[in-house]
Amino acid sequence: MGRMIEGWVRGAVLVSVYGLGLIGLACDSGSGGSSSDLGPEAGWSHYGGDRGGMRYSPATQISKENVGDLEVAWIHHSGDVSKGRDGTSRTSFNATPLLVDDALVFCTPMNRVIAVDAETGEERWAYDPVQRQTKLPDPHSRVCRGVAYWEADKAEERAAACGRRIFTGTVDSELIAIDATTGVACADFGRDGRVDLHVGMGKVEPWEYYITSPPVTANDTVAIGGMVYDNSRREAPPGAVRGFDVRTGALRWSFDPVLPDYDGPPPADGSDFVPGTANAWSILSADEDLDLIYVPTGNAATDYFAAARHGLDHYSSSVLALRASTGELVWHYRMVNKDVWDYDTASQPVLFDFELPDGSKVPALAQGTKMGHVFVLDRRTGVPVHGHEEVPVPVDGVPGEILAPTQPIPTFVEPLHPSELRPEDAFGFTFWDRGYCRDEIAKYRYDGIFTPPTVEGSIQFPQNPGGMNWGSVAIDPERKLLITNLMRMANVIQLIPRAEYDAMPDKGSHWPYQLQPMHGTPYAMRNFPILSPFGAPCSPPPWGTIVAVDLTTGKIAWEKPLGTIRDQAPFPIWLWPGFRKLGSPNLGGPVATASGLVFIGATTDRYLRAFDSETGEEVWSHRLPFNGNATPMTYRMGPDGRQYVVIASGGHVWSESGDALMAFALPR
């Protein structure tokens, strides 16, 4: 994306010569609404609203009629921001706060946990674990996506110190318990409120394994996975998922994603687990009634070569259902067979009641993928509600590779990402850059989204960030809609024979042009985007979309470009109206409300937007100080309270780092 910005500057004059024209940006408009129509009260006690991550609120005070009158209610700045210029890694503020009583609780990229007054933004308390790991490999930034909440069942215990707890994971690989009212560490949890997650993981570098996503609580167990650094070595840190007692921090169970007949390298000295297994870096879900925790997994090490994995693919790129009380595997469903594309299951599994044609309801799980697929499973059994088909795919990869002959494709929700990319599909602002993109696409192999990586170079479309990523999907149960955002851009994957890599004088890797060693395999890996001389994607637009799926038919109800090229193209090129149809790269997720609105940030143009959930029409937007690469949340407290929409505006790897937590509400 860095070359994209430079390319825009080089191409601005040439593009404008071709008569693009200029207009002003459309202004936000209001309809004279206010907060006098109160609607129901609504909370947000878990990362996705509830433990099942539906990202839906019953709040109705902010409606399609008055959303144009939203104004900034308050802004909180934590001060926890690094631009990456002081020898430490840059920060990404991606947290989604929780509403606990009348306070919002969230984590910063430096792993401080902060509580602010939910109506004023005034800071109540802050807990500082004193982060020690400050330097991470490119392209990773310091990030904390959220925290988890637990409260005791009995009122007497709930009223005592630490009867209600905030759990957070850190870049120092610790699980920490904090009193939800005071922000003081719970001394009875682990050692002075902390559990060391490096214990049992063997000898690993601090930057190879740490926590970026919130834990999940279910029936007095707090469960957590961890992020494993990709493509460094075959025997990467293990991807074990562990469950701890919420009161004491004692290890209740661990799940090592390995089949009983595994015959590869044993656990290393000091490790309780097999190395290189599929990790669970993204957001977990839970159903307390079923006593199940749902775990989305990445792929086994290394991402782009499977033959050296010793059969560790069985639980890769899957969703697992683990018994919350014991860690027993109840079922698992794999979204990619022998994943060699880094198509790991990045989205939170979303739990909802799926209505069948006869009116009966199935307790369901919707799982979005980087490929743009949405699988709808019975969350009790893992069986697809409407089945799936195994589609033949190419298996002629590099010498020595072992690939799967088929891949699962959902048969109910139609694929949300294109599966074709031809040279004639190339995008360009002029005949010149379009011709360049046409030649670039023709240069590399592309046989669909499961094209094997090759030495000559294979196109990956969608690229490894997605499709859908950790922003996941929102479910509107009233309108029977599934709503999500996607990216539509192409990368090239190129495998480099080991001897050739070893002889390279410069092995530097700088996102988005990555070079990774994949030690323990016959190949290293190069990964880079397909961009025009202007720095724009060569794949056809829109490069970012928001889409709604009708859950009664599985068909797309509507689809719209998401975002603009503002902040990517130089002023005033991005004012041309046609550019508003191009969409933009996006990371973050949507939130739906009962009033028929969808709120989403995510885009590179620094806007928080509201869409009509029935038509997809954009009905409001507000410019943010930094990219809003976080999932928003919304709430309304008390009989006379206002409904607030809150988003973390703090950027990500392709944008400036910031620290603004912003709340919006209707005028009093």
C-alpha cells in the first residue's frame, strides 16, 4: 500500500489529463431528529455484543430518519500510540470496548486496560501491565482487539472484590484478571493477577507467540488461543488453545490440535505441545447453554508449503467446538483442505438462530472466510445446515508438494468474492496503465482461488488478508440478513528454491512486499500485490465492498462499494465522482441495529459510515482523525439515556497510528 500512495502522486497529472473532472464531497445531512425517541435500553458486554458475536443491537433511538443528526459526543485519548520511529513497533488501536455497568472498558495497543464513563468519556481507572515486548517483526504492529468480561452467578460473590472480572491477553503472552469496578489486578488469579502463557510452550522467541485477540468466558472458564508468527520456520510455536479457571487461573484443560496417530517431530524440550500446529489468533465465541467454545484456526506451519507438515492439516483453517468445562473436542469443520494460501479462518464464529422454511429454528453458526465463503453450520454438531460440495481443484504445485484434490464450497450462501481474474478484467485509469495491468495478470498463473503456489508465481485472488478477515459478519435477526465487508485485491505468491534464497544478499522484508524464509521446507516465499504504475490495484473494482445476504434464500440482497480512495490518491483526484465507486482496502467489522442501520468504519479513507440495512444506501458518514480499523459497538443506558455509537480510530498497518476512542450520539 506504500507504493500505492507514491504511485498516485506520480500518476495524478496524467490521470487528470484524461478528463476525470472534479466535484466536492457530499456533505452530511440531517433530518432534525433528536434523542427524544428513546427506544429500548441496550448493552454490549462481550466483544461481538454477546458471547456468540452477532454484532447486533436492539437499540432503535438512532434511526434512518435521524441518523444524519449524529454528532460527536466525546473523544478519549489514551496517549498509547507509537509511530514506529523510536525503535519500537508502531501501534494499531483496533479495540472494541465492552459496556460494564455505566463504563466502557477497552485495551490499548500497549496493553493498558482503561475504563471510561460511558456518557462522558471521562477516565475512571487504568490498569498498566507494563508491556515489555515492544519490537515485533514486520508487518506486525502492537495491537489489542478487546477484553472479556465475567461475573459470578451468586450476588454475594458478585458484590465482593473481583466478583466481576475483566480478562485481557498481552503481547508479553500473559493472561491477566482485573477487577471490573476498580481496575486492580485480582491477586487470587495466577500470580498477582497474571498467568504466564509461555509456560508449556517450549523455547520460543517472544515475538513468535503472543496475544492479539480477546479471550472468551464460558461457565467459569476463560479460554484463550494465541498468535503465531507466520512463515519463519516449520517447527513454529504450538497453536494450543487453553482453558483456565476464572477465579484461580489454574489450567483446567488444553487442546493440542494434533491427531492421535501423529508421527512427526515430538514436542521440544520444555514444551507440552507439538510444534507448528494450527493456531487460534482470532476471536473465539461461546454458547454457555451447550457448554461449547468455538475456535477459528489458522493453518499449520508453514503457510505456503504443506508437504513438511507431517499431517498437521487436520485441524487447520477450521472451526472447532470444544467443551468449555473440559476442553474435549466435540466437533470440527474444515473450511480449507491442506491450506497453502494463508486462508486461515480469520473471522469470529457467529452464533444465531437460523430459521428453516417450515418455521422451525436451528441453533446455527455462521463462519465467514478469507475466500468470501460463508458456511452455515448446526452449532451443536458442526453439520452444514444446507450441506456443501467438494469441488475439484488443481494439484500440480511445486515438486515435492502434497495438495488436496478437492475443496469445500458452501451450497447455501453464494460466494461473496469473485473466483475469476482474467487479463481482460484488468483495471486502469488510462489505456496505458490498464495495458500494464493486463500484462501483469497474464504473467502469472491463475486457475481460481485455489491456484497452487509456484516458483514462477501464482496469483492469489482474494489475497491472504481476505475477503473477510477478523471483522467477521453481523446478523440482523429481524430482517433475516447477514452483513459483512470484504476486500477484493490480488497478490502474487512465488516460492523460491532454498539454494536460491540462501544465496540472496538482501533478505529484507517490508510489507506489503514480503520475503519469508520458511525454514525447514525446500522453499522460501515471496508475496507482493499486483499494482499499476500509479500504485492502484490491477484487479477490477470495487476493491472494498459491503454486502448483505438474505438468510431465507442465501442470495445477495444488496452489495455496495465500501470506502473511497481518499487518503490513497492525492488531492484533488479523489474528488472525481467515479472514484467513489472504487471502494477501498478495509479491515474491521459491521454492527447492525434493530432500527435498520449498519455502522462500519474499516476503510482507508477514515470514515465511520451508516448504511440502510434493507437497501444498502449510505445514509450518514463522519470523517475520523485516523482509520477506524475496529468493529464499532453501540449501547443505551437507563430510561432517559442516549444511544451511543463508539469506534476506536487508531489505524492499522497501512495507515497512521492514533489513539482516539470516539462516541457519537443524537443531540440532547
